[in-house]
Amino acid sequence: MPESGIPMGGWSGAGATRELHETIKTFNEGATRQTAKLIQLTWMITVLTGVMVLEVAWQIWKGLC
């Protein structure tokens, strides 16, 4: 099929495969950053929850004394 003017990579799908690999790589990098942010936010929520529990315990102790 060389007479049609289409490069061999176009027929074999090599270009599309390469583009797909790059797209997957880009997606995975974005997903990794998003996962890291979610883990960070989860830890922040955990810390804030602990602070709130300590504050409630302090208020209860203060009310009993």
C-alpha cells in the first residue's frame, strides 16, 4: 500500500499506540497528584477532628469541676 501515500506507521497503528501511551502516562501523573492531595486532606481532617474531640473533652471536664 505504499502507493497510497499513507506512512507505514499509519497502517500499523504505531502512531496511535504511541499517542495512547502518552495519554495514559499524562492521566496517571494527574491521578497520582490528585491521590496525594486527597491523602493530605484526609490527614488534615483527622487532625482537626482530634482537636475538636480534645476541645469537647476540655469543655466537659471544665463543666464537671
